[in-house]
Amino acid sequence: MFIESIKTINLAEEEARKAILLAQDNANEAIESAQMAGKDIVASTIARAESEIAHLTRTMDHKATEEAMELASTVANRQATLRARAERRLEEASVLIFERIVNV
């Protein structure tokens, strides 16, 4: 009876060791699976972020181009206005100079 008790205890210990090893294997597999899922999520998030950054960059480039063209148009209009005013004043100045020379 004593030997049977020892055999039963040894058998129970062996089964417990196997159960522990199986649980450790299952836990390791679950950890690996979770890590892989996490890596997939991170990769997906990075890809989505890169795509969004590319889209925002294109949008901002387009907007900047439009604003630059608008600014160039405004500058060209101001330049034309200033040129016309300068030419008008130049003409007025030359009339005044001519009058002074003739009237002297």
C-alpha cells in the first residue's frame, strides 16, 4: 500500500509537470500570437499614418501652389498699378519741366 501511494504520488507529480509544461507552451504560443497581432496592428497603423501624411502633404502642396499663384497675381496687379501711376507721374513731370523751360 505504501508503494502504491508513492506510485500514485509520482504519477500525480508527473501529470502535474506535464500540465505545467503544456500550460507554459500554451502561454508562450499565446504571447507569440499576441506579439504577432500587435506587430500587425502597428504595421497597419504605420501604413495608414504614412498614407495620411502623403495625402496631407499633397493637399498642402496643392494649397501652397494655389496661394503662391494668387499672391503672384496680386503682386503683378500691384506692379501694373504702380507702373501706370509712375508713368503718369513721369508724364506729368515732363509736362511741368517743359512748361518751365518754355516759360523761362
